Amino acid sequence: LVTGSEGFIGGYIVKELLDEGYFVYGVDNLSKYGEIIRKHSDNKNYQFFNENVKNKKFLKEVMFDCDYLIAGAAMIGGISYFHEFEYDLLSENEKIISTTTDVAIDCYQNSNLKRAVFLSSSMVFESSDVFPTKEDDLFNIPPPISSYGFQKLAVEYFARSAYSQYGLEFSIARPFNCVGIGEVKTKTNKKLTESSSKLALSHVVPDLILKTLEGNDSIEILGSGNQIRHYTYGEDLAKGIRLLLDHPAAANNDFNLSTSQSTTVIELAEIIWRKIRKDEEFKYSSVDPFEFDVQKRIPSTEKAKKVLGFEAETTLEEMLDIVIPWIVKAKDKNLF
């Protein structure tokens, strides 16, 4: 069972599981993007339910037959999303993870469920001053200051506490800056601030691609552009998450899932510019950053490599060669 199956990362996870021979139940209320047809949508080994995971009775009926759970359902988005929906992120995501974990405990004790994989986020390391940040550093650094980072930390506590009290076997996946196709503008009836409207509620990669496509003399970058990120391809992340389902060493353990390559925002912007407008000089201007624009997010990837044999090997150049053409087509269809 994959909750949040029609989301950005969820779509990659479902495809990976189907490719590996699993029968997959997907649950999503389509609140973020609306209905999206993916290549696997009509796969005979995929059954999708347009339902809210907070519906405990429904969730139990579906999960009761499952061997594994990937708990990915959540309100999630780029940095503007953290600000525009600060309370909703905390409130809704706590309800989602609470219901999901309650049902998982029940199914683990009374049915076939063997393990629950909880999707966390690199934002749990939002306040880190230790780089590269190892998994064990989580308990030695200050907690996140954003409601989103704080709630994702709570997800990890749900996982550990359910194991401690009820024996629910778990694994925690901590993705870093997913890059891929399938992310479009978020559906919302809320009136957005000008800065968030410009960001189209997207992550930095699609945001910079869209700005470069606009054809202006320069592009705007939030803050100095020296922020460091580890951009990780969706297919690589999905492979890492799939390993957590049944790998013996992943039981009751947590993993940073990320590329080992550090990239600044300016470096990212220049690579994108070169791919789209290679004959023009790269120019940018800086605008005031958001409050929760973390300056460094640098994970240690050694544990996943040593314990799981997992490495995110797709380069940033290779990712962009896939993502840029997709965004060009999506832009033509007014999906941004």
C-alpha cells in the first residue's frame, strides 16, 4: 500500500514497485494536483483509490491485505508552500500520520503487515550545523524551526514510538531534494502572495527552469544563491525506498536517501541556463529569501551505501536533460 500514490515522489515509488513485481494499492485524495494520468495508471497490478487516508475504516480495509506500507501521504511542496500553508501543514499532516500509524499497528498485530516505511524529509535537519549530516546527528542538533520540518520530525517519532510500544516494524526514508517529472502547479483556492505565485508553489528546479524559459535578460534567485542542496533523481529515490521494504538491515532503522553531490543554487541556475539558452550570457539578480530558506543541507550518504548498497547515481546534468523537455511541454499545456 502506497499512501500519497499520485504525488510527485509517490508516482516514482508506484512505478518502481510495479517494475519489481509487486501488486500495489494506491491511495490519494488528489488534493494537490488533481487527477493525473500516469503511464502505470491502468497497470493490471495497480489498484487506485481516490480516498482520504484519514478515513480509518477505509484505510483498514485496504491495508488489511497488505504485506508492506509506504506512508507517503502528506501536504508537501516547495519553500513557498511552507509559508502559505504553515498551519495546515502541521495540522493536516499530524492527522494523516496519526491515522495511518494507528491502522498500521492494528494490521501489524492482527493481519499480514510486515513493515511500514515512513517518508520523512531532509527538513528534519533544518537547524543542523554539522556537515555532512549523518542519521545519528538528528538527536544532537536543534529541532527544525519551520512547521513543516517539525512535523516531519514528528513523523519519525510516530514510527519509533509505534515500534517501542506496539512492536510495529518500521523503516524511515529521508529523501533530499527530489528532482523529476510530474510536478505541476498545486491546486488551491487560497489567494497567494506575489512571491508564491511566481514560484508556482514549486521546488527550485522547476522554478528556475520556468524563469529561464521566460526569456528575460536575467533570472531572479532567492537569497544569495549560495544555498547548498543535493538534487536527487526521483527514480533513484524510489529504488532506495523500495529497498527499505524488506531489507533485513533496514528494520527499525533510518536512512538519508540522496546523491552525494553538493550544488549551490547559482550553479544549478547556470547549468539550467546553459542548457536552455546556451548562446546567451548567464545573468541573475538576488531577491529577499523566505524565512525558512536553509543555507546548507548536506547529507552523509555513507550509511545507505554501506548498509543497503544504495547509491543515487543519476547526475544533475542527466536529470535536467529529462526534466527540462517535460516542463517545456507542461508549460505549453498551461500546467504551470
